[in-house]
Amino acid sequence: MATTQVSKIVVVGGVAAGASAACRARRLDEHAEIVVLERDEHTSFSNCCLPYHLSGVVEEASTLVVASADMLRKVFRLDVRTHTEATRIDRETHTVHAEDRLTGQTLSFPYDKLILAPVCPKNAPNLFWLRNVGDAVKARALVTDQDTDRPRVLIYGSGFIGLEVADQLTEVADVTLVTRSPWPLRPLDAEMTRGITCALRSRGVDVRFSTTVTRCDMEGDRIVGVTLSDGEHLSLDCLGLGLGVVPCIELARECGLSLGHRGGIVVNRYMQTSDPDVYAAGDAVEYPVVNGPMDTDLVTLAGPANKAGRIAGEHAVTGNARPMPKLCRASVCDIAGAVVAACGLSEYQCLTSGIPHRCVSAIGASHVGMMPGAAPVIAKLVFDPETGKILGAQASGTVGVDKQVSLVAVVMQFGGTVHDLVDTDHCYCPSVSTARTAMQQAGHVAANHMDGIVEATYITDPLLQKSVSGVLFLDVRSDAEVVEWAWPVKLPYKHIPHCEVRDRMAELEGHKSDLVLVSCKSAKRSHIVCRILMQSGFTNVRNCTGGVVLRQQYLDAVKDAHTCPKQLTACNCCSVQCLQSDTSAQVDVPMVAVSQM
């Protein structure tokens, strides 16, 4: 591959984006002078595995290091400067000014191309969050070196890291998780993350939703307690922050680079900033996204960071690279065996952004049910009701959840529709998969809706809690199922087991012109009944996808959150008195905590 003459490349920051950029640049240009500035000790390590050091699942901190500074120097001949913090960028002279954090020496590094992959520094005495290997070591020591056998730890925030830290610390501490969000992993949908909440509680975590920390009580420089927004006071030994990733854009802002609508660094598809000689990658960048309310967004995930770093490094030394693709934001979280995965937009995001959408769901299995280890998988699809284009997907369960969503992410990457999803071919063997995945079953439900075979509605439909004339709710579960869990609906209600519908059709004659909402446990039997009714003179029939299983999870989430997951001021979609909820994903950090960081 032909390369342009680039003599000096400076990379600010390591980890996924920075290390990928530097190594890719070296592989494509053996002669470039490549300097990597890393403010901490370790240049390349696994962020995602940091929580597992707290419990000892990853016992040795050294195993968290993916590529040591010495390895990068020897194998790639990179000039790696650890404990060196970039302090200022002079774009006019093409110079990065830095400080050696061990000696205080001021350093200058000229560049032809500059790649920014910064991570924000934060820390405090008994306040921790996981930014690097040193933070993980400190946090583990902070928790395990307390005078008590079970120290009291409060985790503030319910994103990926906050949840994983809370889960792992249950091995060694009494954990309370406080979050402003009404459910975990927002902006995923409440009913799809219900398994995460149940898993945390089964591990002994005291979970507090729709709650903030309003005050921190100090003894010297240590936080010894907090006051919550509901007035309750909690004493604690350690406070951990899991408030999400704030883009570290100070260097970019101070040197005049353009910032985007989410506060991240604006880049083109080759990761160039508003200055073509300065690139950026990692958590500080706004990436192009599929189906977003805006064309770009902050995507704080390892895969995109590695990909962006590789593109930046290649383009910096060759002037050419494949452009950064639009991201589907595919992600997965495993808390105590409860797994939820997602890509694209959730129902919550569509609602809060005013994007037209329709939701359907299906309940399948990880693999064939008669085989050992088979477990349920709940799949949810969000799609455009006019075109059938897939807007997003979520899946929850315990086994095989990630591959359900990965399949959809590939379809979405190419602008696919629900029909494209059902047409995909996938590997099948009874012990590892099913002939039709749960997500493909959801795709069939959506395709039936688009093709006019059966109109689909979802368990969050406001009609399910309204009292209106001209609508009948038809429950086609068995007698025993109805006794076990009764639908809390205000609509006119009729119960006929699905196998008896044909024989008891006379009981429904007066509702042929009504809207008939048909439901069962999972929406499979209700689909059959919908087809029977539609071929028996009923003109307005809808299948309630998700059925009792998801409706129950949804209502449990509503009660837990003290607010409606649909974020409506006047809520008609559930039986709980709802409050207006703040839709902002940003959680405020107590100012007393900020002063200690």
C-alpha cells in the first residue's frame, strides 16, 4: 500500500482508540515517528473487565493489561510516554505541549498529524470510579481494606459500569445502588431490563430508582454518608460513581476544534476534526449513527473505539482509509446471569424524540426446548410503521441473547426492513439454536402487521388502561392462567380459551364492528384467534404482542420507578399514579463529590 510522507504522528491517550490508532499507523508506515502520550501507567488495557477485578473474577490486576508500554515499544517501536499528560495543543505551530506527571518537566512534541483519544482523569479518597487499571486496584483495596467484613458501598448510577460494579461488589460488600433513572440501562425500555433489576436484588443489592444524591456528609476528606432526594440518610464506607462517560474535550475545546450537539468532538468519516491534521477517536467523539434522532451521537463502546482508532491511524499515515460506518450502537450487559442486549433506537427513544414507530415482541428460546440448558429469550423489535424499516431491537434472557441482537444489527447496518430480517439465514443445531430465532419470530409478527395479515399492538398501548366504548379486550388464555394472573384492564373484558373461540363465536357477535384486542401469555395463541376472528366477519382486530409475560414485567417496572416508562405527564398506560420524569440521561454529580475528584 502506497503511503504519503508523514514524519511525525502524536497520539494523545491510549486504551482502545489510541493504541489501535498507533499500532495501525505503524503497520502501514514503518518509518513514521509515532509518539503516544498516556497520562497514567498503562497504555492499553481492558476497560470492560475492570469491574471483575473488584470481586476477584479477574484476580491479578496485571492481566487487565492488554499491551504493556514495553511491549508497544519493542514490537511496534512506538515512543510511548507514560505518566505524560497533554496540556495544550498549538495548532498553528503543530505542537503538543505536555507535562511529565512524575517529574513535573514540561515537554513539547511537534506533529504532522495528531490523534486525540483522551480519557478524563477523576479520583478521590474514598470515592472511586473505574477509568483505568489503577482505579480498579484502588477500588478493590478501598473496599476490602475496611475495618468491617462487609463494608457499606453506595454505587451512584445505573449504566453498564455502575451495574457491573454493583453486581461484582456483592461478593465482598453490602451494596446500595442509587440512580436518577426510573429503570436501569436507560434508554433501553423498562420491561426489557426488568431481569437486570431482579438479578441485582437476588444478589442482595438495595436498588433505588428515580432517586438522586442531594448531599454528601464529610469527615475530613472522606464521604461518610449521603442524603437522598426522598430525604433518607444512608451511612457508607465507600462511594462509587457509575454516572456514564463524560466526553473529555478540554484539549479540543481550548484549541478551537468544533464540538457537536452532544458536546463531543466533531469528526468526518475518516475521523478528521475541523482541523484536517488533527484526528479524534474514542469516547470523546460524536460518531455517525443509524436511525438516530440526529445524524451523530456519543457512542461509548469498545468496538467503535477500536474501529475509529484504526481508521484514524490508517488515514493519518496514508491519506486513505475505509470510512467509519454508521453505528447501530449494538451492546450487551450481563448482570448475575441476566442478559439484555440492544441495538438502534428503543421505544423510549422514539417516544421522546417524536419518531413514528411500532413495537412488536416474541418469546422464543435460546435453543430447542427439549435440549438441556434451553432458556427463554424475549425479543422486541421497533420499526417504521410505513416502510417496515427496522429502527431498533432489544432482547433479554440468560443464554444466546447477544446473537439475537447481533443479527438485527447487521440487517440494520444495510438499512434493512422486517422482511429482510425474516429472510436472513442463520446457523441451526438443536443444542445451540432454533430453526427460527426469537428475533426472527418478532420479525414475522412485524411482517404480518406490514402485510395486513394481523395488525399488531404492544403491551404499552395506552388503550390497555383506558375505559372506552367500542373496544373489547379478549383474553384467550386457559382458565388456570387467568386465575394465576388477571389482566388489570378497564376495557370491557371477555375471557374465552383459544381452543373454544370457534365454538363460542356467538358470544362475540355483538363486537364485530368493535376494536378487539386479543391477548394470551406470549401472543402466539392470540395470533391464531386473530386470524379466526378476521375470517369470521370481525373488521378491526389487533394482537397484543408481548402478552402477559411482558405486560407483567412492564407494570412491575412502573411500580418500581414511581413513574411511567412512557414519560407521559397524564399517564393512561398503567394503573400506577405517574409523575413527569426528567428525560435527560445526564445525572448530576453532587458538588461536594466533584470537589474531591
